[in-house]
Amino acid sequence: MSGSPHAEARRAIAQFSSGSFLLTACYEHKRAGQIVQSAQPCADEPMLVCIAARKGHPIEPLIRDAHCFAICLFEPDDKLLLRTFGSLPAPGRGDPFDALELDRLATGAPIPKRCK
């Protein structure tokens, strides 16, 4: 990609007008993901994003402790992501990202390669 990181972020945020989003976070080798129904820009300087997500999901303490998250746009008919992240994870279930090809942000937040 070319351009400044801010220009790339602005291009990504411009896609928030519609779509399906996967919120991901990682902290101390624990990872979690949650499908969210709404993601939108809420400020330009500094660049801020507002996410609407269910409470009580295991991703909450990871975001709190890591102080960051990733938001990934995905196709609304992606049945694998919908099935994997569409509900609260069952207790004792393994890492939901193990079966996915991933990229990672510098923060460690996982980004499924199937996301845009």
C-alpha cells in the first residue's frame, strides 16, 4: 500500500458506511473475536471509531487490557466467520482463530485473511 498511514486509515474508515464487521483483539496470547453490527467514524482529529457490540463477551477484557482492537470488514455471506464469531463462545472451546489464515497488526490483533 502506498500513502501515509493516516490516508490509509481514512480510506478504510470510508468503507464503514455498510457491511459486516469482525471485532478482534489479543492480549497475552489470548485472542477473541466478535461480530458487530455497527462501526462508524466518530471523529477526524484524532481519528476515532465507534463500535456497537454486545456486552459480556470474552473480548471485553482483552480490549481493556490491550488498549486496542482491530475491526475487519467481511462479506455478509461468509458462513465460516458468521458461525465462528456470531455467538458467545462455548466454555472450554479452543481458540477460534486456529482454523483461519491470519495476518496480525503490530498490536497482535488477529486479522483473518478472508476479510477485506
